Amino acid sequence: MVGPGQAIPSFVRLAAHPLRWHLLTELTAGDYRVRELTALVGQPQNLVSYHLRQLRGGGLVTARRSNFDARDTYYHLDLDRCADALITTGTALHPALSLQQPPPAMPGGGPRRPRVLFACTGNSARSPIAEALLRHHAGGHVEVFSAGSRPKPRIHPHAVRVLRDRFGIDIADQAPRHLDTVADQLFDHVITLCDKVREVCPDFGDHPRFVHWSIPDPAATGDADADGYPAFIRTAAQIDTRIRHLLTVLAATSRPEEEP
């Protein structure tokens, strides 16, 4: 029993419900629409929607309209908010239980390098930003690629600028490429960052892990001048957060080198 004046931390109240915990664990794999979550947890849609609203109200889950079909909504688990909530929960129980997360580390040597493909429609903003950030953070321990279903003629200048200014990464000489150019390659992870490309992304052999990140196109306004740049700053920050969490997954799922 909780003693007088001891409020149960909100994370405990939210996550302790079996269905909400099931939804949280499913959303760790990527962004899903409500009908997909309904199938994954095996519960009626109205019940799933109710508990998603509870998780959104607690700040653990966010939602955004699909840019492929505005009638759909993608739900996303905010892992940074979850981490903060866990730290607060541990501290509330006892100061010695304050959780500190070590930075994720990729394996050095031994396992073969995971192969990751990022895809969006134009391969001019979101997917090349993700490619560059994962390559930057992984320190050579991951093979990273990006491509698009309808590649633009060039990388968006704001994508080049935000990577250079915020992360010291130069992709000025990189050019968009079509998904067809990598269709015969094998990947461990295929990550779509665009709701449209998710619907047309080709199948890849050897059963890669498909993940969807529903991220709005920062170039959707069509502004090539300074007024459009803040959207790229927000997009790069969001992708960088997801990349940091992806590093832990890649470190845990790296496969051993195949025997010659």
C-alpha cells in the first residue's frame, strides 16, 4: 500500500496495465497505425484507441497524421520520455535506484557489420540525413545506405546545411539514388522514414527487419530559402534521437561472421 503523501509515479500507473504495456512493447519496434496495433495485441480497436489516448496523455506516445492517407494516424513511442520517466520512478523509490543510461556502444570486431537501408520518397532529405547520422555515430561498425522510390535530382541544400552545421558531416557530393539500385542487396534492417514509401518499398531477400519511422518531410513546404531551414533542424534532431536508440538495437542484434 502506498503511504500517506506517496503518489505513485505516473509511469508506473500507465505501464502497469497489461494492455498498455503490450502496446508500449510493440511500439518499440517502430511506428504503427491503430489497426496494425489492434492486430498485434489482439484486442478491439475501440479498446486499443482508449489506451493509446492514455499513453498520449502521459506523454509516452505521440501521434501524427499519415502523409500517405490522412485518415490514418501513426503512433510513436517517445523513448527519451520513457527513459526520463524511468529515472524519475527509480529515484522516487530510493535515491540509489536513479537510473543512468550509458551511451550505446557498437561491437568492435568479431560480429560482421550490420547492413541498414533507409528509404524515403525523394532520397533528398530524411533518408540521407539518417544515413549520414548512423554512419557518423556507428564509427564504421555499420554499413549504411539510403535510397528513394522517386529520387530527386539532388540532395536538398538544407539537408546538406543542417548536417554540416549541427554535426560536422559533409554530404555535399552525395546524390539521390533509386531503390532499384539496391534491390538485389541483402540488408539486416530496412527503415522507411516516409509514409508513402512504406506502401511501395520492395521486398528484400533474407528476411530483413522492416521498421517504419513516420517522419514528416521537412521540404514539404517547398521553401528553399532560410524560412524553410527550421523544419530541417527539427527533422535532423528527431532522426538523431531515433538513431541513438537504434544503435543499441544494432549492438544487440549483430550477427557473427559467416564461415568462409
